[in-house]
Amino acid sequence: MARRLRPWVKNTITVLVGSVAAVLIVLTVVERVRKENELERKRRENLSYVAQGEALNKVKDSLNSLLEFVDSQNVKLRESEDLVNHLKTEQEKLRPIVETNRQVIDAILDLQYQKSRSDVWLDRGLGFLTGILTSVIAAFLLRFFDKTKRVAVMQETAESVDKPTL
């Protein structure tokens, strides 16, 4: 499993690789310029002064474009370095806020867990007491209806005894 590098490490590596590439390009161009100069020296012996001046202007233009490239790479390098430094300062500014928020969230979750544990026992207790209360009410209602039924049966029996039979 590949480890993820921190952004500033990636940026530093990118800057170093870019710098090495720029140096290699500069060395290649310098070598090419050296070879061209060698060829120019040989040609100079055979060419007129005007042709030599034109050749030197070409070399000068090549070197100027190379210098522009190197300067642009240096600017990009500085911009990358500034960006890395800016991101580091932002990270340092945000770290306390993130840590504080993490502590607050942990405290809230812990409080909710404790509350839910106490609420469970309260719910169970209330459920138990409600069950007992409904059982007592049901027992009183059954006894009341049973007595009412017995009274009604006794009254019917008494009425039937009081009536003469034909």
C-alpha cells in the first residue's frame, strides 16, 4: 500500500525535479551551443565576416531564449515555494480550530451517550409502573363488572321468585 506524501513534500519534490530538468536542459543547450560554436569556428575560417556576424546573432538569440526559459522556471519555482509556505501557515492556523471542534464533538457525543443510557432506565421504569397501574385498574374494573353482574342476576332471581307462577 503506497503511503501518501504530505503536500509540502510533494511540492518540494516537484520543485527539485523541475530544477534538475531545467539544469539538464541548460546543460544540453550549452553543449549544443558549444558544438555550434565549434562548428562556427570552423566555418569562420571559411566564411566571410558578414556570415560570421549572422551566425553570432543566431547564437545570441538562442542564448537569450534560453535565459528567458531559465528565468521563467525560476519564477515558477518561487511561486511554488510561496504557495507551499502559504499552505503551511494556513494549516498551522486551522489546526487549533480543527482540534477544538473535534473535542467539542467528542464531548457532545459522550453527553448524548450518557443521556441515552439514563433515558433507557427511565423508560423501563415508567413502562413497568404503567404496566402495574393498568393491571390494578383492570382488576378493579373486572371486580366492578363482576359485582354488577351478580347484582343484576340476584335482582332477576328475586323478581322471578316474587312473581306468582300461573
